[in-house]
Amino acid sequence: MKVLDCERLKRNLTERNEKDIDEGTIFCSQVIVNQCGRRVYDAEYGTNGLYGERLKKDTTFRIASMTKPVTVLAVLQQVEKGNIDLNAPLSDYIDGYKDLPTGRIVDGKFTITGKSKTPIRLYHLFSHTSGVESGDICNEFTAKLTESEKATLKDVVEYFSDKPLFFETGTAQSYSPHVAFDIGARIVEKVSGLDYATYVKKNITDLIGMKDTTFHPTEDQWRRVVKMHALDENGKMTESKDDHEHIYGTNPLTYCCGGAGLMSTAEDYSLFAETLLSGGVAPNGKRIIGEKFLKEMSAPYCPIKFMDEGTQKTGVTWGLGVRVFTNGDGKLPQGTFGWSGAYGTHFWVDPVNEITAVYMKNSMSNGGAGAVTAENFEDDIIASLK
């Protein structure tokens, strides 16, 4: 185990974030780093928008795909209760998603290429090996969703129940932005008897103490939301229009998207990351899930051979809803897991050095997996280890 040098950490993160602000990469950011259950660094940088006030600790952020680990935790809770089996086919829980065709975009047109013979199992969904809403055909159907077709989680899951897959299930990997996790969230609704927002609040966020993590923000939470950074056609910083009607994209608030629909704060998500590090016990002492079941999240469910060549060399693959480092050749230690959001949020859990790290920003121009700010955040923390 290596220990963080707190002074070096403060210097590295401050210099980096101030540089990003000066160069217009971000308006603002918030970081929280814990080691061995102790807060070692917590800071806010910049202003909320071009002309706003200094960023505050209780600022809320659209966390997009950092919703995915929350959804996987909900599913694993139901696995622990015996209500869900990760190896079971989807047909055991919901209608459709059987004998689906596969397709590709060929010469700019969608083309059916075959038929998947492998049943989609729940673990395929969360390890991006299902073929659901993936690859170059993703927007062929997602972009055509009307307001009524994505009014609720149920509507979206039913809409995709007969849509083609990007590949035969279990033979490759391709990121599923939303729907694979929506299916998991919908199954949680069905087996628990609760709507998904209520389930997450009752069984995860309230228990952990994540008071600002929600699918349905209050007026106060909307008031505290960070302004969305963007760059115009000349590369100049600008603000996206304020929108208190959607958390992710154009999804209505009635659609509790299991893959990208939550709003949260850095503090809340730090509590969530600490719960993952501790094997399912929240910082307040409440057990959220048994350690045996939580460990499934960071198990390498996607065969490393499915990853691209560069990623294979670093030993990074998919667990359930998170990327996982499977050997010591990558930047982060073996066993580290975490994920990012489309608007630039990022986190990871390092069991070797007992570190959790959370980075928050919201930007339309440089977010998502592999965002330079996320990469730099990792570099700066690794460089601060003694």
C-alpha cells in the first residue's frame, strides 16, 4: 500500500484545475479524495458558469453514466435477496429480447446481418456484451424515440424489446449507453414492486445518506445545479442554455434512466464510492449489501480478448457497470474499478491503496470516457503517492 502525500496532492490538483480554468477547458470542478476512510483532499475550483459565483460544496451535477454503478448495486441487492439471477435469460423477467436479429450500418444504411442464437443473460447487459443499443446502429433506433416512447422506463424497455443487436450476444463488447441498464432497472421494479426512483431512494441513497442524489430534483436542487460548460465554433467558452426539465439529454423527468438519469453531488458520490470500497457498508455504518454480492460488480465479466488491442495491454475490461483493472500493467492498481459520465464526471475505487476519488464537472464539449480531465485527475493522484 502507498500513502498519499497530502501537500503534493493539493499542489498537483490545484495547479491542474486552475490551468484548465485558465485555458477554458472547464468553468469549474470539484474533487474529493479519501484514503483509508479519511478525507485527504476536498476542493472546489472556478465559478458556476462564465459570470457566476464561486463553486459551492453543495453544487449538484448531472452524473450521466455514473448512474450505471448505482443501477448495478440495485440489481445486486435483488440478487442477494434471491429475486434475480445474473445468469438467467432476460425472458425469465420481461417480455421480448429473444431471437433478435443483428445489424450494421452498411453504406450509410441499416442492414440486417443475421440472427443472435445466444440468449441475453443479465450479466451480458452490465458487461456491455449483450449487443443491446450498441455500436454504429445505436442511434438508428435511439434517435428515433418519440417523447411518448421514452416517457417512462417501461416504455423504453418495451420499445427496444424487438430491436436488432449489434452482434451476437456474448461474442464481443460494445458500450450500451442506456438501455442495457434500463432493462436492469426495469427488472428491479418488477421484482421489488416499487417504481425505480422510489427503490433507489429507499434502498440506496437514503441508507447511505446521499441526500442530493435523485431522478426528481427539488426546486432547491435545481437551484444548485452547475451550469453546463460548452465551446462555440471558435473554441470559446460559452454556457449551454439552462434547462430544468431534463437531467440527461432530452429525456423527460418521468423516465428514470437506469444508465444515465441521476443528479448528484461530489459529497454524495464520495459516500457511494466509500460504500463500494468498504464492501457494502456505508460511512454511517449501515450495511447496504453483502460483500460477497458487491464483489460481482468489480469482477471481470467481459473477456479481455473482446477489448481493443490498446486496452488489452493495460488489462482494462468491463465488470458490471464499471471498468476494471485486471493486472498491474495499467495506470491504476489491479482491482481498481470505476467509471465516468458523458458530461465529464469521473470516479474510481482503489482497494490496494484504499483510495476513493471523485471528480465533478459538467461540459458538453469534453466529457465521457477518456476525457482529458479524467485522465489528468488519475495522473495527478497517482503522482501524489509516496
